[in-house]
Amino acid sequence: MTNKIRQVSFLLVITLMINTVCSAQTPAPTKILINNVNIFNGKDNKTVNGNILIEGSLIKQISTSPIAVDKSGSTQIIDGKGKYVIPGLIDAHAHLMMESLSGAQMATSDFAYMNLFAAKAAEKQLLRGFTTVRDLGGGALSLAKAIDHGLYAGPRVFASGAFISQTGGHGDFGMPTDVPKRIGDMTYTERNGMNAVADGVDQVLLRSRENLRQGATQLKLAAGGGVASNYDGLDVAQYSLEELKAAVLAAENWGTYVTVHAYTPKAVQTAIAAGVKCIEHGQLLDEATVKIMAEKGIWWDLQPFLNDDDAIYFPPGSENEKKYLEMTNGTDITYKLAKKHNVKLAWGTDCLFDAGLAKKQGKQLAKVTRWLSNFEVLKMATSSNAELLSLSGKRNPYKAGKLGEISEGAYADLIIVNGNPLQDIQLIVNPDENFQLIMKDGKVYKNTLAN
């Protein structure tokens, strides 16, 4: 047998093994009928009392009249008791690998331990009602696959792979003594695909293509300085127009898009000129830049970061704390500008290194009612965030149904709430008490309705 034939045979065996494992993890089709629930569909500012029939992972039928089911007993019937049902929530800026580990743990743990720790964190997110997340850097590609294959419970994950950064940028996690850098040198986090330090068009193109090769649904780059990073100020613009264009070219060739971390007008305007479709953060933007975003239909994933009881801790007097205060001072202004100019708004937590803050995922969403109505907030965390995720095009591995809405043909991602969140948004702050049923892909992960 020639080497070429051996290689082909080996690939066929591996492919067969993967397909066998995946098919073994695929649940058999099931039917669930949820009767007597008040439905918020994720799009309209109202609820309608009705019934929902689920087949497999999708919503088959929604009706205000009784839905007939076969008498074979194959349909599970759930009495919604007149409670309120909303679509599963979507966090558009998550870091599953890093949200609950402390900075010290991140610096001293091996990647295998981080993955196992993150799998537990993902399960907790699902039980908080977050059935979908967009992971924007940190090496969650393997975890996303493990969840999809049923090895762990967790939200479906739109994973970016490694966070791409220039030397000294927001994604440069190296030690101060790591420079001057020899060609080929990589830190432990780079070797494990958590971040990728790339300088120049060729390196940016390479790292972008590597992420896409590994299954990234979109790319994430640092186009400006960050609060938690140690080498850059918030005012620092990162990556040239040509470098950002290289990442956009790679993404567009794969039918997807680039989003960037950025705070300042210069960083954001350079990114938009390069063809970037989404901006993360942006608390220091001016009105002229916000107008450009509105005119060009750029998505703005803005977080309600404030210097309040949920403020991220940094050592008092440190440069990181100073940057945090500068950034949070802009939050109120930018939310008002976004609403004034009708920018496409998304929402995500961007929680890092704090298990206590990660538990407040729903609270961070409810906090946005400082600027938007209850309906606008719920719509943003469901159908609007789903619209943003759809920019991944054919790189989206979840194309069987619609996300972020309750409609026929949508994924059966549902939360039954003990109360109407359109009237009382604080219900989402305490999911343990107020979320009585949590379903993802037609599978029930929590049901306390009988209680």
C-alpha cells in the first residue's frame, strides 16, 4: 500500500469515527407540548396567550387554540399555568474560558484545567437562561464543539477562537520580559489558541486564517487600548488600516465578519474604514463617530459598565483603575448617543476573571433599563442579538432554525418566567427563583413548574 493510499485510508477512518461519535450524541426526535403560556416572541412589545408544540430541537407550531397531539403517549405535555415564556437569552460578548477564573488562576493553570473549569461555567450560564453566547476570544472553540456534541451542558457558542492583537495591544498577555521577541516565540496562551499576537499584514492574515481553519464563526481583533491590559492606554489606536483590512479580507472570503475591541473615535473610524461590521465597547466615542456608525449600519455591542457596586476591581490608584474610571464615565453619554441616532445596539457582559460578577449576568442586562425600556432590553438580548449573530453567514453552525425568537421554525430555546418581564425586568436578575423552565434545543434543563 502506497503512502498516499495509507493517508487517504487514515482520513476516512478518522472521518467515520467523528461522524459515529456525533451521531451517537444526537438525541432522538421528541415532542413536547407547552400549554397555557403568555408568549413574548422576542420581537413585539406584547404577549399572547397560547400553546407551543416542539418537535426535536425546533418549534413546530404555535396556536392560541388547543393543539391536538397523537394518543400514543410520545408527546410530553407541560402545563405552563399561565406563566410568561420568553426566548432564551443571548450574551453577545462572553469569554467562557476566562469569565470565572481569577487572574492568578489564569496565570498558573494549564489549558486542560481551564477547559474543564469553563465547561462548568458554561453550564451555569445555561441555567441562568443564556442559551446562546458569542465568545469573543479566549480559546473556546473546543468547548463549543464539546457542548454541540452533548458532552457538556451549556449554551450554543459562536466562538471567535484566539483574540488577535498587536504587540503591546489589548490582547498581548506576555510578561514584560518577553521582549525583544525572537521570531517564532509564543507564550503559553498563544500556543493554546487563547490569544494571537500578530504584527503586520502577513501575520494578521495568517492568524485570521488559522482561527477560521479551526472553526471560528467570526473574528475578534483589538483595534484600541483596553482597561485590563497592562501595556496600552485607552487612547492608543491599534492596528493600521491595512492590517485591519487583512483580517476583514480573510473573514469576508470565508463569508463572515470582523468585530473589534475599541473605545476611541480614531480606533473605531479606522476599523469602519477597513470594513469591520461591529464595535465592542466604545464608551469614549464622540457624536460624529456615532453618526457614522448609524449611517453605515455598524453594530454596537455596548456594555453598561458603571462605577457602581458591580464595578470590576482593580488595585486602588493603579493605571488599570484609572482607565476603568475614565471608561465608565463615558457609558451614560454613549448609550444616549446610540439611542439618539438609532444605532444597531447589541448587548453582552464581557465578564472576566470574576465568578461573583459572572453570576450577575441577568443583573447586567436589567441595568440597561437605565437608558432603554424593558421591551427594548429584552428585544436586544433576544432577536436583535440573534440578528447580529446571523452576520456569520455560512460559518454559523446553527442554521437549522431561527435564534432569539419564539416562532414556528425557530430553535426551541425557551424560558418560562414566574411573572411578566416586560413589566418587571428585575425578574431576570434572579433566575434561580424566577426562571421555572429553561429549555435549549427542545431539551429541558430545568423545570420547577410542578412545585
